[in-house]
Amino acid sequence: MTSFSVILWRVAGTLNRIDAVRVESERCHKEAVKQRRAAGVMAESEPGKGSIFSTRFLVTKNIGDHR
């Protein structure tokens, strides 16, 4: 029973870390979209008009800048 508890504890910790990374990634993505809209690259009234690839590049670039 003890080893099962340890496994559950580790899985829970891993899931918490994954969730934290997901939240940070979403925050960076929203910030990149906001920057692109401010620069006039994406029109806020046209949500499907921007390139997701270029937005993802900005997110990756911004994350890399903080390391």
C-alpha cells in the first residue's frame, strides 16, 4: 500500500507541474496575441485572421528571452 501511495504522490506532483506549465504557456500566448493586436498584425474584431504559427513563434521567442 505504501508504494502505491508514493506512486500517486508522484503522479499528482507531475500533474501539478504540467498544469503550471500549461497556465504559463497560455499566459504567454495571450500576451503575444495582445502584442500583435497592438502592433496591428491581428484585428481584434477578426479572431480568425492571424496566423497561429507566427503567434506561436512570438510565444516561443518570448519564453526563450526569459531564460
